Amino acid sequence: MNSSVALHVLSSYGLEPDDLARLEASATCSFFRQHGGLPPDERLPLTELAAFDMCRRRVALASMAAAEEEALKQRCGGSYKLLLKYLLAGERACDRREKFQVVAGPGFSIAVTSNGEVHTFGHNHSGQLGHGTLSNEEMPRLIRSLQGVRIVQAAAGAERTLLVTDAGRVYQCGKNYFGIPILSNSTFDSIKTPVLLESLKDIFVVQATIGHFLTAILSREGRVYTLSWGVDGRLGHDTDATDRTPRLLSGVLEDKPVVQIAAGNCYLLALAFQPNGMCVYSLGCGLGGKLSHGSTDDEHHPRLIAHFAILNLQPIALSAGSWHAIALGKDGRVCTWGWGYNGCLGHGDEDYQNLPKVVKGLSHVKAVHVAAGLCTTFVITENGDIYSFGRGSDSNLGYPPQYGHRLDQLTPKLVTSLTCAGEKIIRLSATKEHEAAGHTFAMTESGKLYAFGMAIYGQLGIKLLQGQDGTSSPQRVDIDLS
């Protein structure tokens, strides 16, 4: 077989890195172990060249200097197959390659379409909607000032918004304090239209996450930076509370490429890549067992959550609520830990868990997506079923009125109201900020959007009857995400 033809086949048909490795190791396929004789290195086997091609198709890597690319490859284990595995893990855990994204923020919402346009709606007290005003919006409204800029990821926090572009730049709007609510609001100006965050101009950002007390960003090299909350070294640095310079997260993660970060109210989780799998690190406030180390102690530097190895569970995605967290395992199992308010851990009680615990009520299904909110948890299974549990007072668990839509649910319960969408739900987003009434979004494969929960500020993006403050039944939002 011609090497060029073989390379085209290998790199064009969506083979996984593990598939390429098996081909290379196969005793009956020595052809794939031979030197390909093709650029960029004629000594590389065809499987490595195929992985190289697939890596270079990623926008983040295409603009990377050769020396930086080589350094990242070495951090991932030394081969292009492992580098590709790292890139794919990040895309899948963070939805960075999804066609669209919707974020249920605290009282407001952000919808990013497949072509990178951004629509916002809901509460706008500090200009977090990015329209140049402080007026609330009851329906999705396009941020016109971003015309010509392609947004690929969004993060929402208390009256603040971060938007990540396909070129790795970050725009901000709303309160300009990067997660330092301990200071007076009058200290900071409201940013009413998105502006570039210049302090990050030298970092190619692929993900941003916002907690109540902290903001963190992830670079394409898998390095984690935190902004604010540095008092007493609570996030690995001892800077003053007013410092808004991005600080590299010190400790063990400096040498481990991270594929996903997730911020809760006062803690941070990081999903780190290893050639033989992935592992989770945590730091911040340990009250309620949120850090999952078997205690309630704080951690000022990243610490490995060792209990996943005991459970024989390999995490592939994380979701952080205000005070509880979820990990999705490669085998489809779901683990929860942290405060158990309103049954949000799904274990049949409200006890806190200081170690990851498998949700037994989901043992009969294989989960493919998880989402944590404000004392709420959502799980999507392989066949498209959706389960939810936790706090029901905001009507945002998806249960219709006749099934106790405002009651807490202590164990996983099937959400039948979303089957009316007529197609598969692929992603969910739930409010996690503890100072806002909760709402939830469900996204379908074709780009339809459904909303339910509280709508005090118009954050659902739908028209309600006079006197209604929300809806427990999912309603179609008039926006095309595709």
C-alpha cells in the first residue's frame, strides 16, 4: 500500500489514539510500524504521522511553535498518539469541540451558537449581558459588539461573564473583579460591553471557569492559572486579595497537563492527563468534604484524590456545583461527594461525603454526561435518558407539577418531561451560584434549547404568563444553536 494513501485513511476516519496504538503493535500489521518516509519526520511510523495530522488540525495546536509543541508532547508521554489522546480528552470533558454551548448562570444565561455568536439574557445589574446597558433582557439577544469574533466557550459567575475565543483570547463583561466579592462593589466599574482581558494576552486559553470566590483558566498546554483569592495561600499563592494577575497554579500540576477545570463556590477541581488514564486534583475550602480527601481540611495546593484508584474508576469528566461535585467514569459510573443538601448526592440522604461515592441508583445505566448545579444533579445516559436529584424548590429538576416538582429528590429519578423534545438531549447546564434562584437548560443534538426552573429576571429566555415566576416543565427557547 502507498504510504500517502495509508496515511490519508488513518487520519481521515476518526480513529482513536488507542486504535492507532493497537495497529502499530499488531503482529499482522507490520506495515504500520515501518518508517512512513513522510514529513515532518520520515522516521516516524504511519500511526504516529496520522496522530500528528489529527493534532495539527486543532486550532490551538496549529498556531503553536515547534518547540512548544514538542514540550507539550513530552509532557503527555512523548508521542503524537498520546498528545492526540490529551487533546481529545480535553475536548470531550470541556465540550470544546461541541457545536454549541449554553450556560445557566446566576440569574442570567449565555448561549454560544455553533458559528461562535453569543446571545445573553436575564439579570444585567452589572452589564454582564454585554449589550452596553444595565437593563435586563427577557429574551435571547445577540452581542453585536463581538461581530467577527468566534467564541468557543463561556463561563458565568456572580454578575460577570468570561468568553473564550477560538484564538485563545478572553473577553470579559460585568463586574471587573474576577471573583473577589469580599471587596466593596463600588471598588469596581461595570463593564457593559465585552473587552479583552489583557492580563491573559500571553496565554492561549482553552477554558475558563468561575466560582463565587475564584476564577481559573486553562491554557492549551494544560497549565492552570488562578485569578484572585490568594489570601493565606488558599489557591497556591500568597498575593493580596486585590491582585488580579493570573498566577500559575503551583505544585504537582506544574508537570501534569490538565484537560479540564471546574470551580465550585470556594474550591477548584482539575482533571489531569496521564498516559494510562486520568486523575483528579482538588484544592480550596474543604468544608463538607468538597475536596474528597477523607476529611474537611482545606488544601492550599493541588492534592490528588486517591480514592478513585480504590474504586477502580477512571474519571473522564467533572462537574462542580456550589458545594458538591460529580465525576463521570470511563465505564459510565457516576461518583458524587461534598455537602449532601437536599439529596443532591443521590445517595438517599442529606449526609455529606468526604470521599467519592458511586451513586447506586444509577448502577443499571451507563452515564455519558453529568452536570452539577445549586444542590441539583443531572445525568444523561448512553440511551438518552435523563436522571435528576437534589433540591426541588426552584422547580428546576424537570418534574411536572403532578409529580411534586417542588419537592427534594434524594435518589436519581427519571425526567420524563424531556422526552417530549422528540430528539436526544446531549447536554445540560444548571445554575450553581448560591445567591441565585436555579434554572436549567437542556440542549438537543440539532441545536434546540429547552429551559425550566425560575425566571425572575428573564433568565429562561421564554415568555411566561402574567404572575408566573418560572416553570417546572421544559419549554422551548426561541433560538437556533446550530
